[in-house]
Amino acid sequence: MVDFAHTPRAEQARHRKARILARWCYQRGVLAGVSALRPPLLRFIAHEAGVRAPHQDAGGCSETWQQVEALLAARRDWDRRHGLRPPPGVVDVEASVAAMASGSAV
């Protein structure tokens, strides 16, 4: 039986979506802790980034969100090596994203 979720095409689509999500997070200072957010907040991020929300695994975090975390870590490392300052990080990621979702400022 074929596992369609792990075909080369699915892997490419997952990586493309993770890059879009990571870019959205990075530009807003959400630099870590994304995969620990509650599903409604992850869906909000996906909606705001203009992509369909990744499917959640039974364990709570999907492979796409894990890739987002890895991409954000790679970007932080790249910024550090090149002497760049990333956008100011959000201290409480969950509260910040929840505030964005409700339309209020943090």
C-alpha cells in the first residue's frame, strides 16, 4: 500500500508550505515555539500566511510545523553567522499569536 503522505511530491509540498509559514512567523518575530502552539492558533497562522493549515498528527504536531521550527532555527543561525539582527522576538508566543487572532495588540 502506498503512503501518499510521504511521496516525493508530498514532501515537496510540505517543504514549500513550511517555508511560507516560517517566513510569516519570522517576519512577525515568532522565532521559536511554533510547534507547541494550540491547533486553533496554528490554523490562524496558516490562514494569515495564505496556506491551508497542515493536518495535525495524533501527537499534536505535524511534520510541516516541525519543518517550520527547523527553518526558523536555521534562519536564526544564519542571522547570527552574518551579523544580522532578526525581528524582535516575541516573549510569549501563544499570547502574542492569540492577540493577533483576536485583533488586539500585545
